[in-house]
Amino acid sequence: MKNDEIYEYYINYLLNRLTEGKISNGSFSLLKISKNYFDEFKYKFDNDKKFSKVFIRDKKIDDIFGEDIR
């Protein structure tokens, strides 16, 4: 899972949900290692272009400013 190229997007997604108060710290810790939840995220990322564009856009912005939130 951690070797997957979209794992970074997955962690950013979880961090955003944590920041927005949609998940707790405990849920965040469990979801980081959840293969099922990662597979659901990956499916949505691969099949929902609007969903994946948000992450790609955010990654480009982070690259410009040299920020890494992990």
C-alpha cells in the first residue's frame, strides 16, 4: 500500500478529513493502515475525474511552494 503511487494522495485526503473534523485522530491512525479504505479511495481516485483532479491540483500547488504536509 505504501509503495503505491497514490498513497501520498490518500494520506493528504485523510489529513484533510481530520482537519475538517470528519474523522477523529484514532480513525485517522486506523485508516492510514486500512487496506479496504485505501482500495475504496483508489477506486474513486481512478474512476472519478473530479475527485482526482482536486488532489493533482493540490499536489501541483504544494510543489510550487515546496510544502510537504507529511
